[in-house]
Amino acid sequence: MSENTPKKSAWKHKYRHLKRQEDRQEFEGWSENELIDHILELREELDTLQEKLDKTNTTTAEEKSPEKAEKGLNFEGFKADWPYSTKFVFLLSVENRPLTSKEIHNHLLKLDKQYSFYNDPKTTLSVYLRSVVKTGRIKAVKIPGFREKLFAMPEWVDENGFLLNKFKPTIKLF
């Protein structure tokens, strides 16, 4: 356990540093008044989101159960503070089928409130997906005749990079 601690803290430090750099670039060239106005807008958004969150938390379990039964999916374990690689693996595991970037995007919009605050969430998603595919945590699969790539767990793909036959019927082509 002590061996993992330095790697974990180094990763967190590097992530925080990169995040700060990204944040600084976003506000570069802003005047003090523009920053203050932006902060006030963000506070208003936070209040609105908190109100929405409070409303959703007050709904009863009976109201929620038909929706879950209809979809048959349980996203309760999702945590917004996970790294994106873990979020992707979680979504694939819950769906138990390969997903397109559009499907992942739609799930993240519903589950991860921070995701929607990016200037361009789809582009951000694309960058994170490419990065996670590079590490091998998930696989990108191209289906002939299908425009989008599918993202799958490594065990769902054969050694040649093709999707296993048992997952082909689960693909939503349209």
C-alpha cells in the first residue's frame, strides 16, 4: 500500500497542476470587472443547480423506480470525482455493451454535473477517450459500415481488435 501512495499523490499533483494551467488560460486577458461578473454568474448557476438537486433529492423512491425498471440500468455507484478513465469503464460495465461517444456523452451529461460546464464537452470527451484508449483501459472498435467508433472493454475485443460476436447484437446502429 505504501508503494502506491507516492504514485497516487504524484498523479494528483500533476493533475491539479495541469488543471490550474488550463484554468489560467481560460481567464487570460480578462479584466477585473469581467472576472467579478463571471463569478457572480457562476454563483447564480450554483444556486440554480442546488435548487434542482434539492428537488431531485426530495422525490420519493417510488417515483424513481419505474424509470430504473424501464431502462434496467443502475448508475447509483457513479462518482463525479472519478478520473474519466474510471467513468468510462463504469458506464461500459453498467451498459454491458460497447458504446459510441455520443452515448457516453449523453450519460455524462446526466450523471456528471461538472462535465456540462466545459466550453465544449464533446471535444473534451474526445480528448479523454483518445487518452484512455491509448492507455489500453478501453478499446476503440471500428465496425464496417458504421460511421462512429465504438468503445469497449478490452476483454470484449479479440486479439485482432475486432468486437467479439456476442456483443455485435447489442450495437445500436441507429
